[in-house]
Amino acid sequence: MNTPSTNEVWVFNGRHGYFPSGVFADRNTAEQWISEYDLSGTLTKYPVGIPVYDWALSNAYFEPSKAEHTTARFIGKFSCAQLEHYHYGEED
């Protein structure tokens, strides 16, 4: 069993929500909660203390190729497919 790291959290976003509905220290606890309520959405492991945009840049998962890639609007909604994530529930 993996010991939860304080350097990462698991965040659940419901399929139709704009905001996270749960933040967990470990995947197992998150999956128990998702199962209990038969939820649909995505569970993603996020690094703590570093923005995803900066994490992606530092790990060479993303390189800005357009001027808009450095704007606050782009960075504020940036996500990275290389973050460990899992999908739950049925497709709509």
C-alpha cells in the first residue's frame, strides 16, 4: 500500500460540475467515496505547491507555441493529460 504524500492530492470533478466536489489524500479513499455515491467524473492526482502549468513545463510535457499560451486566461484554465487520472461512471 502506498503512503499518501503531502506533495500530492487527488481531486474529483463531477461530470457536469465546474468545481471539484472532493479532495483526498489518497486514491483509495476517493474511490470509496465515488463508489458509495455512484458518481460520474474524473479523479486526478495533482501536485501540491506547484501550478499544473509550471509542472508541465518543468517536466517537458508542454511547451508554449503561441503567444496566447503565456496569457493569464490560458494558464488559469490549463490542464495536462499527463497528470495521473481516472474516469468513473457512465457516459452521457
